[in-house]
Amino acid sequence: MILNKLEYRIKNTEYRIMKLDNSKQFLEGSHAVAEIIKLIKPAVVAAYPITPQTHIVEDLAKMKASGEGGFEYINTESEFAAASLLLGASATGVRTYTATCSQGLLLMTEVLFNIAGMRLPVVITCANRAVSAPINIWNDQQDAVTIRDAGWLMLYGETNQEIIDLHLLAYKLAETLRLPVMVNMDGFVLTHTYEPVLMPGQEQINKFLPPYKPAIGTYLDVKNPVTLGSLATPDSYMEIRKQLAQDIYLSSDLIKKYHTDFKKVFGRSIGDNGLVEEYKTKDAEVILVAMGSVCGTIKDAIDEMRERKQKVGLLKIISFRPFADEEVIKHLAKAKYIAVVDKSISLGSEGVLATEIKRAAYNQTKAKIQSFIVGLGGRDVTKEMIEQIIFDIKKDKTNKMHFISCTD
């Protein structure tokens, strides 16, 4: 029986795709990512398995084996090797892809800095997972926020539909700005969950994201020699890093522009503008701030509290890098309380997103801003816990960090 099931899985992936109508499909999150990557048509896919992203590269391997995938598929001996392979491939002027998470992402760290510093348009999916020790394979967002200063644009999706759409936006941004982009999806919560999604057609994708044709002089070519990743002395290093920092900071405007283009082609939005999404914040006394799949639970809790006449709203952060200060303040400025809900922590400080919100909001609001840590190591985040956060921020007169692990 077990062998028959294994053979079925190897030979036939249809059990992971259920068509609901002519345009909508019911897909596992990982398979949805593999499908959109196939349609984006990278030239090189580097693969190394690590839970919970393994289904993505497994499905891409099946696509390659069946003749569906036109990419070069390379199994590597580690995540460090996978990132290094993408660096080399991207440097030759082709579209590339891999997926990873947790310890695998941290093993890539040295190469991630190099990819950004060399201005290579690599795109990676991170299936966010807790980091060791102790060993934990379940979801939180500690892995990606740990490398937030590597020079990558970092996007977070709430649903599998957003994850599909963010990959299209990611490649568009990467290839225009010559900057790498990481698309973050919560491990298991999204990667192993089936949701209805609209998978765009090839013609739509080609209209929004044409085949990659890098400018001469931006990639390695024996006919047009160029040096990438050369030695930078003290006379030039600081200026190079300044340019990288400025280009990432200014990319917010391009995200909004491409989001407008995305809406025209696909007929749907990614949040409000590809940077943030406000949910019932206009009259809210308390605004929660969060990113990733937990936003769905928060929205449900807000709906229930609104029925009880509580003025609560949500600001969902989609773009963590660049961090859209102006968009954030626009929605938070009039709140009385701001509760930042983090699935990560800067040990010895507070939630990582909370630090960003406090920096952006400095002298811009009189609201009380407080850090709340939830969901570490895959701990369930419930509507009752969200209500507990609302209760705590109103009651507690201090500004200390709160760990919300259960309801009282």
C-alpha cells in the first residue's frame, strides 16, 4: 500500500491540483510556487531540500523530468552551494531561482551579501521556519529577519495567492533594479496548505514580465568583458554601499509603479500598493501591525471585535525591505495604541518589526507602541490571543515587550 502511494506520487502530481473552474485551482502552496516559477521560466534552478520548502524543489524536479520545465535543474550539496551556483549563473546574465529556509538560509548568508553587493537579480523563496537551537521545523519568521541587512528586497505574503503574485513582482523588481529579492511565505501554514488560487496564463505573464535581457556590461561576457565583485579600497567602498542603500530605499516608488502595472494586467491587487495593506484602520483606536499569514487570523479577530463596537484595525506590512516609512505613518498617525505583532525577536531587545515601527513613527505619532511576540516555533496564534493583545496594550502602562503564548 505504501509503495503504491509512493509510486502514485512520483508518477502523477494531479492529486495536488483540483480545478474549481476555468481559471481557479485548488493548490498546495508549495506546488503553486513551483507552477508560477515554471511559468516565469528561469534558466537555472538550484535545489537543496530543507523542510518545509522541499515540496517546491521536488515539484520543479518533476516538471523538469516530465519535460514541462525548460530550466537547467541542478542538485547541490548544500544551501551555500545552491546560493553560490545562483550567483555564478546570474552573473552570466540569466534568470535564476531557488528556495530555502531556516538553517539553510543562514548557511547562505555570506553568499547573500555577495549577491546583493554584485547587484545580481536573484530571486529566492524563503519558507519561513524557526532557527536552532533547539531544533524546530515549524513556522516563525526569525530566519529571514536575521539577514535583513544583507541588501535584499524582502516581501511577505498573507495567502498563497499573494505569494504567487509576489513572485511576479519580485522578478520584475529584481531585473529592473539589478537587486535580489526574497519572497517570504510562512512554512507549513502556507507551504503545505491548500487554497484556491488564480494561476495567471503565460500570455499575461509575458506581458508583465518579458523574457530577461540584461543590458550589455552588467553580466559576464567574453565579447564585452566586465569585472563583477572586484576589490574595493577605502576610496570607493563607502560610495558603493551608499548607492546600494539608496537604491533599496528608493525602490518603494518602483514597487508602487509596478503594482499599478500588475493590476492592469492581472486585474487584482497585492495589498493596497505592494507595500502595505490597511484593514479597517481609518477610525481605529487600536491598530495592530503584522506581516505574513497571521494577518488572516488578525482580520477575523478584528471583524468579531468590530461587531462588539471595538475600534480595531490592522496594518499589514508586505514590503519589509524597503521599509515604507511614509505609507506606515499615513495609516498609524491617528491611532491611540499600536500593537506590533512579531513572529520573531531580536534577542536582548524586542520584536524586529516593532523596532522598525518605532523608528518610522518617531515624532510622527503620540500613540503608545508596544511589542508583542507570538507564534515562535510554530505555536498557534488564535483570535483569543489577538484579543488578549488588545486588552494588554490598553491596560499596561509600561512599554515593555509582551510574550503572548496563551489566553488568560
